[in-house]
Amino acid sequence: MRKIVILFLVISSLFSFLISFRENANKQIEEFEQLDSFVGKPFTIPDDPLLNDPKEMIELIMSSSKAYKANIFRPAINFSTNDKVEISKYVLLTQQTDYFNGIELSKGKFLSKLDTQSKNFYISTRDSKDKNQIGQIEKFGITSEITIKPLKKSFDYLPVNGTYYAETKGKYSFEDFLKGFVNDINEKFDSSFKVNDFLQTREVNDSYAEISTSSLQQYNYLILIVTLFLLIYYIVNESKTIGVLKLHGYSNLRIWFQIVGKLLIFTFCFSLLLSIICTIFLPGSTLSFFMNTVMKQIINYLIIGSLSILTYFYIRKVKVNLAIKNKKDTNSIFIFNSILKIVCSILIIVIGSSTLNQYGEVKKKQSHLEDWKVSKDYGVFNPLYIGHDIEDVNNGKPQLTNDIDNIYPVLNKMGALLVDTREYEEEFIRLNSRYKGIRSIIVNDNYLKQFPVYNSEKKTISINEREKRLILLVPETYKQQREKIIKFFKEDRNESAAAYDEEFLGRHVPKYLKEPEIHIIWTASGQKIFSFNPEVFKAEDNLIIDPIIQVVTENNSLVGDRNTILGNGSRDPLKIKLNDRDSKKTMNILEPYLKKYHLDDNLKYLVSLNQYALDEIKKLHSEISSLLALAAVLAIALVLLIVQNSVIYFNKKQQKFVVYRLFGIGFFRTFKDYMTLFFILWLIQFISCIVVKRGITLNLLICILFLLILESVTSIIALIIIERRNKIKVMKGGF
């Protein structure tokens, strides 16, 4: 028993060390995340077509910041190919800054003013061996990669619009800079922006602590409570030793120190020494981490030391004449342990029921957001520039549209998703509330591969790119409206889509496209189709139930179907598949094709999609992990309580039990008193749980049943093992 107590004390010390480690790591990453807000004030560049050109805007930002002696910062959160969070910081320096004051480098140097204005140098926590990396950031316990780059590099991954921070010193204030910046914009674009347009700052999530310490602290408290129970039982087992010490004139306090105090001091010294050694040799360790670790260990043992005072009262109660005969007063301990077990069981059932409810909600929310996970693999062209086509556009010539259509086959082969759900955008529905036609969405086969749609026979649908017929995926509930649907789409194709290609684009439309053969595939009802559009049914997680779907192939579609690079950001129907989730690398692959089709002046920037859903999914994963870990720790604590209760009960009547078993009396008959008490206690627990939860729910019954089975099996196994281990000792007259 002494070894088990020491083991749990060491485990508790380990948790204290982990808590200290995570607190320091989280503090460091929090400081990185909030660097911008610590040294600067926020402003927002609004989402306006005039302000979407990165080249023009970086020139304006640079000239204004130089004029008003301002440093500009922009934070961003990205996800790497292995779903690790990457914290990116983009900076433009024009004067001395406090930005790097809290950052330490393991090697290299910080970015200078010149580096951020005209170079491609950067610093990072990872040693990439890249010639442009001029410094490595010292990190402590951080698994996320942190990178600081020049501000101009942000436009390789992000649109211009977003939140920025400005640091001003000297005679110019933040207000002076912002006013001057807005004036420069208005002068360049002949616009009428106001300062207030740039003060509508978006909410930036600054909470990306890698692992919460609150759950670790809860687990540590549970371990301390279990350790207390073990200490109490350890003292009960040492009753004979206590009696002998009392017989030799030892005071109660001295006995407590001999049995409990020395044990705690020995374990404390061992744990503290081990923690100090780990702290000293841990890479990136700091003095604050060392001091925090020592304080955590001291506080941890002060808590367990204070709790262990309860054992002193048991020592006082021990009678010498009974103790030296090894007769233990287990009644009070058994009653106390039983009450604790009841309380713990009720607590576990209530928490377990709530956890199941929360887990169900989390899984439901997670399943709704699961579709958005793929957004990290895709990007959109934003903005769409007029470029050298300004004369054609002014004269109503469609050359730009034709050029964009030429690159569609390239993007399609790369895995681009086409999903046009504009007819289901909330604003579109509001403005066209009297629309009498049939709404539909347009997708390509890549979309069907990523988000399967099932036919009426529950088989996935796939359409070959050589298909020339107009393919409609229609929910089987609309079978009675088949003729109406065919008529509508034939007229729509001839009067609208084909007319656009012929009259505006000047293209010849073959008869099979102008008067297409319509092939309907009936789909299973009740399917939720992911719109991949944040403006579609926000309350329903951007899902559309049972829409009619037009499937676009390279042979059955018109230019109007494929003309889906619109410069509308995440609302754009065409999502470009990113190479290794890197928009810069993907643009390098596309560059020859963009030049070939004269689009290099129109499609300059490929930006990653909005990460809000990815952030939500990350939080949900963390929630589920915490809930499962808490449930596991509670279950372990209960098992230890059950075993301890079984041991105490067996020791009370061990002679009777061993004799019964020697005479061949069955297990359940031998321990019928224990079983009776077991079910009485469970009846009390059951009623208490109903009272606490104010009723019976399915999740409550599941938790009760699980715990009942767990306690029954654990008790039976514990009693069998205890009986076998103590049989010989009892037969020889031991107690």
C-alpha cells in the first residue's frame, strides 16, 4: 500500500510539472498572438473593389506609414498540411519598434526596416534551411509554427481587406496616420472614404492556447483526492504499528510524522529534485518556468499535506489494546468510504450524463461543419482585375470572359470544385422573392467526388466529362413534376444560357447544347448538399436540402455555366485545388497557363478560403478530447474507490468469508451481505441522480447502467482476488 501511495504522489507531481510546462508554453504563444494589439492600435481595410489591388495598396500603406512614422502589423492564422496551427505575422517597419522586445532568437537576427520594405527575409520557430530565413525564434513547448514576414508577403495568401495594427511614436499619433492614410486613398482613387470606414475592426480570435491547463488541474485534484483515500486506508492497515508506537510512548503527532509525514517529505524531495533536473535540461527552459515549477510542487504538497491531517484524527482514535491484536476499527472508515463512493458515483453519473449531452451536441455541430474542413485545400482568385482588357470591357467586348473560360479545363483537371449556389444566397432570395421559376445549383464532377450525392438506389453518382447531355439530379419526391422540370430547363437553356454565348460572346452554340437532351437522375430524398458558400442559409450551416442539381461537364456546358471566377472571394463558385495547401506554390504551377491565355494581368492572386469553420472544428475537437479525458479519469477514480471499499469490507469479516468458502459455499451466498448493501446503496444513488437531474433521460440511464455494470464487475473481481491472496494468511491465524 505504501508503494501505491508513493506512486500516486509522484503522478500528482508529474501533473503539477505538466501544468507548469503548459502554462508557460501557453503564455508564450499568447504573447505571440497578441503582439500586434500590445504594440499597436487596430484598423480595418474594408472589402471594396477599389481597395482590392495588393500592389497599389502596399504602395499606399508604405508611403503613409513612412510619412507618419508608423509601423504596420497584420496577424493571420493558417493550417499546415498536417492540420497544425501556423501563426503568421506580417510586418512593415519604418522606425524603431517594440514589436520584438518580448521575442528571443536562438540564432540569427531580427528583421530590419529595410528587410520589411524591400526584401523577402523572414524569421520562424522552424529552421527551414531557407536562405531567406535570417533568424530562428526561441520556442518553449510550442508545437505550432510561428513565422514573421514582411507585410507584402501577406498578399500571397490573404486578400487586402482585413484587420491591421499600427504602431506610432514621436510627434504623430495613430489618428494622424489613419487620417493621412485615408486621404491618400481618396486622392489616388478619387473616392470619398471616411476614417470611420477603417475603424470598423473585425473581431480577431486571440485565443489559441495549444492545450488548456484547466483540465490538467482538474485531473490533478482528482488524483489528490484518490491519494487521500489511499492514505486513509494505508493508516488503517498500519493500525498494529500505531498501537505498538503508542505503547512505546509516542505522541499522536509524532506517530503521524513517522508514518505519513516522512512519506510525504521523502516523496516531495524526490519529486522536486526530478522536476528541477527536467527543468534544467529541457531545451528553451527559462527562469520563470523554473520558479513556476518549484512553486507548483510546493503548493501541490501543501494541499496533500493539509488533507493528510484527516489521518491524524484516526491515529488519535486507535486503541492500544485492540491495535496490538491487529483488530482494526474499519466501521467508520467503511462508512466514510461508502459515503464518498456514493457521492463520487452520483457525481460521475451527473457529469457523465451532461457529458453525453454535450458530446452529442458537439458531434452534431462537428458533423455540420465537417464539410468546411476541405476549404483548407482550396483557394479562390481574388480580386479579378480588368488589367489590359479595360478597352474591351468599355466597348462591351467579351474577350476577358472568353479567356477565363479557356483556363477552366486546366483548373478542372487539377481538381477544382465548381459549385454555383448563388440562387440560394439569402440576399438573392430576398431580392427575388417573387421568382416563379425553378431554383437549382450547378456543380462539376469534382464536387460529386468530394461531396457524394446518392441516387434513389443509394448509389453514388458520377458523371463522365465526355457527357453531352444536360444532366439533372432531381430528388425523387419531384417525380410527378418531371415534365414541368424538363420544360423549364429546356427553355432556360435556349432563351438564356445559349443566347448569352451567341449574342454576347459571339460563340457558335451547337444544336445539342442549344436544344439539349435532358437526362434526369432521381436522387434519394432528404440529402443535405453543402453549398461551399458562407452566404447560403447561415443558420443551417450553409446546407441546402434536396436542391435540383445541374452537373457541368466540359462537353455539356456553355460558357455561362463555367464562367465562375468572379472575384467575390469565398462566394466564388470555382474553388481552385491548392498544391500542398500552398496558394503561392499553386500560382507558380498556373503561371504558364495564365500567360498563355493572357490572364496574368487579370488573375494575379490566389488566396486561401475563409478559415472560420476550421477554427470552429479545432475548438470542437479540443472539447471532445477534454470531455473524454475527464470521463476516463473519473472512471479510474471510481474503480479505485470500489476496490478500496471491497478490501475494507473483506477485512471486516475475513475469517467468516474464508471459512464459508472452504466449506464450499458459493461466492454470491458468501458475500450476500455485501451484495445486499451494494443494491441498497445503488437504490440511493439512483433516486439521488433522478432528484439532481430532475427527471430521467436516456443519457442518464446509459450512465447509470454503465456504472452499475462497472461497479458490479469490479467488486466481484476485487473480492475474488482479495480472497485468494488472504486465504492462507487467515487459515494460519493471521488477520
